[in-house]
Amino acid sequence: MLKRFFISLLGTVAGIWISFFLIVFGGLMLVGMFAGSESDEGIKKNSILYLDLSGAIEERAVKPSVSDLMQGNVSDAPTLREIIEALRLASTDNRIDGVVLDCKGASMGFATCEELVNALGIFTPDKWVYAYSDGYEQGDYLLAAARADSIFMNPLGGVNLHGVASQIPFFKGLLDKVGVKMQIVKVGSFKSAVEPYILTSASEPSRLQTQTFVDSIWGYMRGVIAGRRNMSQEKVTELASEFLVARGAEAAVKGGLVDRLIYRREFEDMLRSLTNLDRDEELRYVTPARLLGEKTEADPAAILKAMKGGKNKPDKVLRGEHLAVLYATGDITDDSGNGIVGSEMVPQIVKLADDDDVLGLLLRVNSGGGSAFASEQIWEALEYFKSKGKPFYVSMGDYAASGGYYISCGADRIFADETTLTGSIGVFGMIPDASGLITGKLGVNFSAIESNSNALPPSMVSPLTHEQSSALQESVEHTYDLFTKRVAQGRGMSQEDVKKIAEGRVWVGTSALQLGLVDELGSLVLAESAIKNQLGDLAIKTVYYPEAEDDFLTMLVRSGAFDDVKAQCSREEFDAETRALLEYVNRLRMQSPIQARMELYLFN
């Protein structure tokens, strides 16, 4: 009886697994067949490069977590690198007649927007660029104004041109009510990252530096709009101050921001006429991914290989001599996270240094900083790279501040955009004291028995002792001294001169250039050309690191095998704002004690 039960059980389990894999791989084969039939068609003449400006425009493709995949939190929007490369290819591709900017409120930083403005500027006069939107947000309107030959909008749309602002939340009032006190040690009067936890409004130094870079960024934006739309900068500011988006489409046309109001159907008919297509023919839109020859579908063969313990690609890919572009984006952490993880970044840099095929390194930095410890480890690894006699350049994105500047300062040459926020050379430590909540309000008491004073490490259940507070302050001051030494060494300045422009002060790219913190204003493309020029060959191949490689489980989720589970997860998911707040709280809980970080709240 028992034997028959186990035989039946094993048979049932085997049947479930066999059915599961037959369904998964059958579906994947169908996907592969359809994908193959589409890609065989090729790009035809009279095609249009279609830029879907929606969602977040990230620096590069990143490997999504299984949780994100299951909850559907993965954007299909092209990355900044993909858009720039596609624009470069389209500018000389005789199959591409022009570019359509379909402006749907893309989320991007100011420097990212500036990079795209520069990339759109490479088109020859015989290729047109048209923009269309049901309603322009400020970021994608700037792109449209900077390069589009004509700007079209839905008759019921509007232009949300409003200027640049920063609104910082302050939590001290809340913390006081719940009985939590933030214990702060820092160096730098402008190091304002800790202010939301100890003040109820911005300090004067913080207000001063924020006003300075807000004005600088707006100066760049209104200059671009005014120059291209043939109006004064004062007129742009006047329009931005009128809450124009609520005044309707006609007000945008009257103000000179939009050329023509037409429905999307009419816009598409106009494009058909431009590309010599009949009204009943489909527009030949080409996405950046397609132009670049990227394959976004799950590869059944790769999944089978992964199941057998193989990899998606050979252990050693024969790349030949090349320039390495290494992306350093997001928070800097020691051992885990989705941004710049020190324990992963350091061996990656060392591997590139020891690879004879790597002729030089261009580090693309888009980070507000984070762990001071990890920043120092990455800095040292980059010094090791330089010791190999290879050129090392940095290209800064939206931010390269605090720890982001720490890892940049040793470069042979630093490029930044006009609107890049950088500097913030300062250090802080922050440890919460929740004894007012735990003991004062909840009535939980602790009795400590120690072999000596300070045997118990700092914790949330009691305030720092005098000795602990003094030791932490010394640690922060030591880290700040080391930070400023690294900057002085890398930038060829005295440490005293570095400290004059440090103190946690944030600078925009134009000011950073004047102060000697960066060498040149320019995009990632310009930085790449410059380092290749130093290497003596502009035709050197570029390889991007790290590569976002899907593992077996990720490929299964992408294939649609768990669509029902994903749908259920999505229904129970938090909204975007709540999720962002929870991630922020979790980061505070997990971050290392000593931080080289800049907090910023800017609205584009």
C-alpha cells in the first residue's frame, strides 16, 4: 500500500514537471519563431526612428530583480545609451528619413536631458526631426524645443513649462512626536543631507547653494528654449510663471512654444506623406532596439543551456582591443544593492586593469554617493588601473556628488554636462536614538551589564555616550581629511584650496569647471571621442560594462511562464509613491554609518 502511494506520488510530481517544461518551452519556441519572422524582414527605406519618450530613461540596461519582474515593475523604455547610439546610427543611415519624438512625459534628470539635446544635434539638415505630444512635460518639451523642426500637439493638450524647483521634506516634527532623535556627526556647513532629520526647514547655507544651482539649471533650460523658439529669455520665464499648462493648447501656440495643433491621426498622415506612403500603409517606425540589432525576446536555446548548468555566453568572449565604458550609477554601498556595490565594482575594475585588450577606461558616473568606505575602495582600484599606464577618464551624468565625486576625482580627465550636480565634498554619520519611543512611549526598558564602559555598541535603544559621539566625530573628520586629500591629489590642487570649495557645497557643471573640479563641459559621446583620440584611434571598439545578464529564473519570468502570478502580485503591490518611501526608509536602515552622500529633491 505504502509502496503504491509513493509510486503514485512520484508519478504525479514527474507529470507536473514534464507538463510545466513542455508548456514553457513550447511557448518560448513560438515566441522565438514570431521574433525571427519579424527580424528577417529588415529595415526598409523611408523608415522613421521612433523615440517613445515615456517612463524613466535610465543610463543603461540593468538586470531586474525577480520581484520587479513578477510585479511588472520593468520598463521597456530605451536607455540613454541606446537612444544616443541609435541617433548616431540613424544620422548616416539612408533608410531612415527622420526622427519622431513621441513625448509622453519621460522621467529624466536635467543632465540626461542635456545629453539627449546634444545627441539630437548630430543630424544633418536633410533629416527632419518632428515632435508630437498629447501634452508636453517640461523635460521632453526641452528636447522638442532644442532640436525639433516643428512641434505638434493635440488640440486638448498643454505645455507644462514651469521652471526648476526643489522641495525638501523635513521629518524632525514627526520624529519628535514619535520619540526618535537623530544623532549627527558631520564635516561641512553645506552638507545638508542630514538637515531633514534635525531641522524643520532648510538652513541658510543649504538654501543658498540650492538657489544657486536651481538658477543655473533654469538658466541653461530657458537659454535653449529662447534660442530655438526665437524669443527672449525673459519671455520664457514669463511663460513658465503663468501656470501655462492649465491655460490650454491655444495659449501654448500664442506663446510661441508650439507650432501647430493637430490630432495624432493627422500627425501620422503627415508622416506618411513625408515618407511616400499611402494612407492605408503602416508607418515604418524603427525603435532604437531594432536599429541596434538588439534582441529583447527570451532565447529558448539560452534557457535550455542555463538549465544544463551552462551560461548565456562563453566564459571568455574574444572582444579584441577596446575601450571599456564602465557604468557607476545609483547609491554607493558596501556589499549589496542595485547601484554601485563596492564588493562587485572593485574586482570588475581590477579585471579591466589586468586585461591587455582593455586600452583605456571611461567611467560613467551618475551617483549622489553613499558609503565612504566603498568609495575609498573603488578609488583605490581605479588608481590600480592607472598604474597600468592606461588612460582613465570620467563622464558625469545628472549627479557625481559626494561619494560620486570621490570615485571620479582621480581621473586623468573629467567631463561634466552644464547641468550636472557635482562636488558635495563632505562626510556625515547618522545614528537614530529611538529610546524616546521604545522606552518613553512604549515602556520597554533595558538593563545593561558591561565588562567595561562602551562594551555595548551604539544602537537605537539608547543615546550615544560621550566617548562614542567623540569617536564617531573623529572618524568623520578623518574620512573628510582623506576625501579632500584624494581630491587634491587627483586635481593637482592643495588640500587647503580643496577645503575652500568643499564643506559639502554642491556645484553645477559650469561652476565646477571654473573651480577646477572638472576639466571640460561635454557629453558622454564627447568624452568617449576624447579618450579614443588620446589612444590614437577614433575607430577603437567600445565595450560597455557591467553587462546586464539574465539568469535562468529571470528568463523564465520574462517568457511569460508566471503571468498569472505576476498579475496577482501587481494587484497587491503598493503604489509608486508608497513603494519609493518604503525603499527610502529601508535604505536608511541598511546604510553604513559613515556616508559621503548628497540628498536632492529636484523637479523637472
